[in-house]
Amino acid sequence: MKLLIFTTRFAPENVGTARYVELLAGGLARRGGVELMVLAPAYGRAHLEDAGLEYPVERIPGGNCSFIPWRYWRTRAALSRVVAQWRPDVVWAANGMATRVAGTLLGELCMPLIGTVHGTDVSRRLPGRTPWTWLESVPQRRFYTRARRLLAITRFTQEVLVGKGVDPEKVRVVYMGVETPQGMEETFRGVPERHPEWQGRPLLLTVGRLVKQKGHHLLLQAMRQVVDRVPRVLHLIVGDGPERPALATQIEELGLGDNVLLLGRVSEEALRDCYAMAWAFALTSHEVKSYVEGMGLVFLEAATWGVPSVGTRHGGIPEAILDGQTGFLVDPAQPAELAARLEYLLEDRERSRQLGLAAQAHVAAYFNVERMAAQSEAHLREVAG
């Protein structure tokens, strides 16, 4: 069987939808039995890393252009060309824009179609909130109508999709899987020497784009209270985005300069060090202008390192965190509740370690790549007949 996975987000982008495609394609490739190709954007440079993957990647020149109509035109032309030349048995549109592009080519896509739904790709459309997103929603709904199977990454996403009027009979939930990091023991051994300044300090980690939806400003409000109880706490925020200047100002106004560091984007090695030293992970995502957190891949990634999380009762996050068992769920509008949960984890290293081990076991059992790939392949073969 020949499978074309079509996506408009892929490596080197380090966002959830891009990571999803990497994990899906890698998992299916390792299982064997499916000949697959990934059609993904080029990012203005040679992608030498593609040669090390277990599957071929066809890059789309201009597929990441900031001018959205041009990006649509380039990705549409590339999809049409690859389908005509490679003749896949199934086309899998792996993110929202991919479903919209494919929805404009249904006359050429005579093979079975599968789509992945993440959350915001639906919540902001069907119908759209603006004239442009309303226009985009037309081919997206056409794709959903024609697709034989739609895979939602959480039950929350499934409910949003069905609530938008999509046929529930074709919607299934397949949780995103994560891989166990390689070389963890070596990282744990070496990180104290690389970061002596972190030693002995309760370390809280946040990883996420600096945008309003991620709720970093809410977390900083709670941190003001945490510092009063745990004065040596160090909060590392990894990521960049348009909210960085406002967050830097908030840190200064709250007097958190000695306790909170905006690290920006960091290397993979530096991120591994952050996870290895963290006592707890926190991210206070909440809905902003219909942007939602379909799951929160970072909570799963933290758990693979044995780090418990504090997240919000929002979107698919409650499906990633077992409240009181692998971490805690809080109301994003209640900074006192958030501060109390953070203090609980940051005041006692052994307490946080035990919750982290439970989180690690939970993710290994229910959110592993092998499970994700097996379920995805089962749906693929059912659809292909």
C-alpha cells in the first residue's frame, strides 16, 4: 500500500502539528508494510536532515511562505503533481491547512482520504470567524465530508468536530504518541556539571510559544506567590513569540528577575538539560479567540523525563494529566490555586519525583508511538479496504 502523508507543518518547525507528522510517519515506517512518502513545506534551505529519516520527504518550495494565498497555491500545485506522479493508494492530510488544500482538489483525489484533526483547526472554522477563515472553511468541510476517516488527537477534539456537524460515524480518537528520549541517563549525569548555577534550586520548567493562548502571564502572576513560599525557585521559560516584550516587563514589575528566565529558543541539547533538572512542568493554556489546546504535547514530553505537570482544565489537557496522580489540573483564572499546586511540587523534591514517575508510567502505557502507529495503521487498512 502506498500512503502519501500531506502536511503544511513539519520539521524543523517544533510545534505540535509538525511533531505529530514526524511521529506518525516514523511509527508507520518502523512497522513496515506501508510504503509512505511525506509531502511537506521547504523552509528556505536545504533539508539535509531528511536523508536520515526512515521515509522519503518531498519538500514544497514556497510551502512556508508568509503570504498565505501564495502558500495555498504552491502547496496545492505540489499535491496535484505528487498525486499524479506517485499515485498513492491513500492520501492522509495531517493538519488543518492540509485538509483545506486537499479540499480544493477533490476532483483529482479519487483515492480514499484520511484527515487528522488537532483542535484549533476546527474551533476557528466551520464556520470561520472572519471572511478569510470563513472562505477557508469551505474546502475544509468538503474534505471532511469526502474523507472516509477523521482521526481526532483527543476526545475533546472529537467532541468539537462532531459539534460542528461532522458525521460522528467517521470520527475516531487516536492519541498522539511520544518517544522515550535516548541517552537520558547520560544527560542526567552530565547536566549538574553543565549547569552548576541550577544546582540546589527547585526548578520549574515551561516550554511553549510566547503567545496569549499559552497563558504565560497567568503563570507569572502565580509565581509571585510561589516565590514568597519557595524563595530559591527558578522558573525557566523556553520559547519565543510576540508576547516576549510584555512578559519581560511583567517579570520586572513583579520583581521576579532573580527567579524567572526567558530563555527564548534553545537547542535540543539545552532543552534536554532543562527537562533533566526540572522538578515540575507548568503551562497555563486557555482559550483565546477560539484558539484551543487540542492536547498539549509538551505535557507528554515532560512526563517521559519523569517530570510531573501542572496544567489547566482546558481543551484536551485533562486527557494528558491525571489530576492528583501524574500532576495537577487548575483553573487558569485562579492564580492562588495554581500557586498552591506549584508550591506542593517545588517544596519537596521527593514528592515531585514520585508524581513524575507515575506520569512517566502513564505516558509509556497510553501515549507511546508504537500504540499510536498500530492504531493509525489499523484505520488506514480499514479505509483502504
